[in-house]
Amino acid sequence: MDIATGLVGLGLGAVAVVLAYVWRANARYIKMLREEIAQDTKMLQQAQMESTRVLQEGQKGIARSIEGVVQGIKLLQEGQKEIMQGLNQIALLAKGK
């Protein structure tokens, strides 16, 4: 009986050693995963900031383009008014003759 108790104790000791090793290995693995997650999170935040910056620059470019189009339309309208005035003057001159 004493031998059986000793063998059970020895077996439990071996299991305890294996469990301690697994516990320690898991702790290292979890620490490594947390570091990688933190690094990935930082990279994602940087990418997000860069994307936001590029998007804002694009929006500014679009706004400038729209301003240019609006200016072009205003110039076109002014040109059309001048053409109409010229045509009206020609029509008046043609009627007067």
C-alpha cells in the first residue's frame, strides 16, 4: 500500500511539473500575443490617421476643383451676356437701316 501511495504521489508530482510548465508557457504566449495586438493596434491607428489625412486632402482638392468650375461657369455666363448684348446691338443697327 505504501508503494502505491508513493507511486500516486510521484505521478501527481509529475503532473504538477507538467502543469506548471504549461502554465508558464501559456503566460509567455499570452504576453507575446498582447504585445502583437498592441503593435497591430498601433499600426491600424497610424493607417487610419494616414487615410483620414489623404481623404481630407482629397476633399480639399475636390473643393478647389468645384471652385474652379464655379468660376468658369460665371465667366461663361458673363461671356454669354456680352454676346447677347452684342447681338442686340447688331439687331438694333440692322433695324435702323
